[in-house]
Amino acid sequence: MKQYANAEIIIESYSGAKERPIFNQLLSRLQEGDILVVTKLDRFCRTTKERRGYIDNLISKNVKIYILNMGLIENTPMGRFIK
């Protein structure tokens, strides 16, 4: 996609695993201005509590989250509503 020309594609195939080392490493590397693109919300997080934690953490770092089947989650009223 032209929109994400400099994207780094990361594949983690730990279905149902409690530990997600590749995903956790990615989260620790994200910096202000980055956009995390994931296919679906359930691939990003498994529970509402987990989702709120990840989104709060990323928004506090000024990282945007783009869920392909939902849209952009960022520090706006609509983004805070989604979390």
C-alpha cells in the first residue's frame, strides 16, 4: 500500500498464547508519530481490559492505532470512545 510505504510487517503466530514476545517487542519500539496497523481488534488484544491498557499506553506515547476493519484510534473523542 502506498499509504504505508515504509511499513515493517511483523507476523506473530502464537495463537492463543499468553506470552507474545514479538508483539511486546514491537510495542516497546513504537515512538511518537508512529502508526500501528493491525488487521482486526481481536488480533491486537484479547480482552477489554487488555485493549484499554494497550490503547492507553500507545495514546500516551502519541502513537496512532489503525485497525483495518474499524479505522483509526487516536487521542480524539472518537478514539477514546472506541477504547
